Amino acid sequence: MRKIFAIIRLVLLFTLGVYAQQSEIVVDKSASDTKEKKSGEASKVPAQVKISGFTQFSYTSDPTLGGIEPFAVKTARVGFSWKFNDWAEFKIQPDFYGFATSTSITTVTNISNKAVSVIAAVPTVNFKELWAEFIADKDLLRVKVGQYLVPFSFENNYPASKAKVFDTPQFLSKTIIAKYDYGIQLCGNLPGDNMKNLLSWRVGILNGTTYGSETDGMKDFSGYFVTKPINDFEFGISAYTRHIAACNKYETHYGFYGKYETEGTLPLFTTFEYIAGKDTSGVKDIMDFVFTVEAKPFVMFLPSLSCLAPVFRFERWDENIWDGSYVSYYTVGLNIYADKSVRFLADYVIKSDTIPDNNKFNTMVQINY
């Protein structure tokens, strides 16, 4: 472990040394330029600030909630990013409808006039992304420090604003749990315009707590490697080694995915991902397979309906591969892309082992800004 951190320190010192040299050059140049400027001429501010975000309003009918059918705000994020120069960038993205670790317990009466205790997370402001990135080489080495998406799994790293269906895959909600964590991340790709798509990578060392604090003195490690060999096709592998406190040992999750996406005559988006590893106890072997397809079939024949995009997802989740207790989830739905700023989603989730019927219905309105 000490060797790893020694290597990281050397990388950071080298990176900061490069930045310091570049900074001196910039300062000297700006000083000489200032002498040539006319008096009273305002100098330009190099920092570029970008603001973007999205809010999702939802309604869910889920029989497992005892007949409770809540209207809710699923997420409300605003991101602020500053590009100070060619080698430094900063981003902060609060979610104004995140959830705290504490919960509230409320007793309500359901449609059968039975008292039901509902446990709900208390909404609060949480930070999703909060990082600074330093570029030693625009291709080979970019160093990111702070809180960022854990570099593991396509589904974990695909933007929430672009998710094709309402629910996240089972392995994310039941095993990985946190999409973000604190640490250091090294990113890069092969150099050159003709080579950069052949291989890109992100490697992270994380607290493993999802907070800017440590609880067990152990670090987690993850790596995410992607190749785009030809147009429209993408493949990736990833691994996530985590310290599991329940059994006091390290276990590794593995993932493999493929994606095909085209905006041609028939716009089509399709992905598959296979995940294997241990559960949160470190005892059971889990497996998840997720296949998603979305198409815009009316683009060619009825342009007025080109905003309609039927979507289908199949997921096979096995929380213990040795006892044959897997569950299949079938999601059918429709995305309506009104324009770049507004999306409507409705989907219906059919669960293979639901006795009685516990199928779920979701609707969502998303506003991008």
C-alpha cells in the first residue's frame, strides 16, 4: 500500500512541476503583453465557466410500497465547471434533491385501510461531482482528484440524464450502491487522432466510503478500459476491487459491456453488460446481465413522430449463483424527446417471480438546462 501511495506522490509532484513551469511561461507572457497594451484596456479573464444540469419529476406505482403511489422529485442537479487554462479544470455538481443517510418513518393508511410504516430517506443537498483535473499530457495523463464517478461498469458511468429506463440495474442498487466516491483518478488514451479511440482508460484509488472520510483504513481500486474499433461500436471491460468490512477482506467485481449506437436512417441504441462478483457481505457470488435497446422507428416514415422512442430492457439478476434463485426483469416503455430540453418517459416493469403481482409502473418528466 505504501509503495502505491509513493508512486502516486511522484506522479502528482511531476504533474505539478509541469504545471508550475507552464504557469511561469503564462505569467511572463502576460506581463510582456501588458506592457504593449494601451492604458485602460481591460485584460481578458482566462477562466471559462459552464453551467448545465437537469431535473427529473416522477410518479411511481409500486405494489411493494403497500399501495403508496408517490409523486416525487427524483433528482435536481446543477453543474458548474471552470476551465482555467489548458491544464486545469474544476467542477462542482450539487444535487438539490439528494438523500441523506438518515431516514424518517411515517405511519400511513394504505388502500386496504391497513397501517403501513413507510421508511423514507430525508431529502437534502448532496454533491455528486466535486473534483479538480490537471492535465500533464492531454492524451496520456490527466489526474483527477476529489469526488467522481467510480470507474467501473458502463451502467454506472452512463449519464443519469440519458438513462433509457427509470430504474437502475439491480447490481448498482444492491451491490455497488454508490456511483460516486472520493479519491485520485488517472485518465488517458492512446495518442493521436487515429489511435485515441482504440484504447482509453480510467484508473481510480478510492476511499470506499462514498464520503470524504475513511472508516477502515483500506482503499478500493477500480479500472475502466474502453475501445471503439469502428464507427458506432464500443466495448469495455472493468474491475472493481473493494474492501468488504463485513468479512475483512478484498473482493473483486468484473464487468464487460458492448454498445452499438447510430443516428443513421434508423436511430438505434443498444447495450449489453455482464457483471460478476460478491455481494455486500463478501460471501455470496452475484451475477447480473442487462440488455437494453431503444429505437426511433418513425424517423424515416413519419418525421412528425420522430420524437417517439420505444425502449425495452431485459435484466437477469442472481444474488446467489449457486442456489438458482435468479430473477428476471422485463421493462417496456416509451421515451418522448420533445426537444433537447424536455423528455417524457413511461415504463412498466414485469418481475418474473412476483406472487402476487408486484409489477411496477413509472413515469418521469425531465428538464435539461
